[in-house]
Amino acid sequence: MKTPKFTADRISIIAGVLGAFIGTRFLEDGNLLITGVATLLAAMMTRSFWEGLKRIKNYFKKTN
């Protein structure tokens, strides 16, 4: 059985999911729908942010 590789992309998604899960626990009405939507949005936002950082880094690496 192969162990999955933990790339930076997967780590960024996991960080977003954990952040959303912890954040929704402090809401008064932390029902499953709110938790699910917030988790998906946070995972998507952290993934997009990470991709943006990688693109900016590669842009400046190519210009030097």
C-alpha cells in the first residue's frame, strides 16, 4: 500500500478545512450546512491563495 504524498497543495487545502472547522465551532448556529459551506469556501480560498503565491514566485523567478 502506497502512502499518499503530502504536497504543498494538499497541505494548503487541509489548512483551509481546519481553519473553517475551528472557526465554525465558535458560531452560535454552527449547523452542518454552515459548517460544510464554510469549510468548502475556506479550502477553495486557501488553495487559490497558494496558487497565486506560487505564480507570483515563478513570475519573479523568471524575470531574474
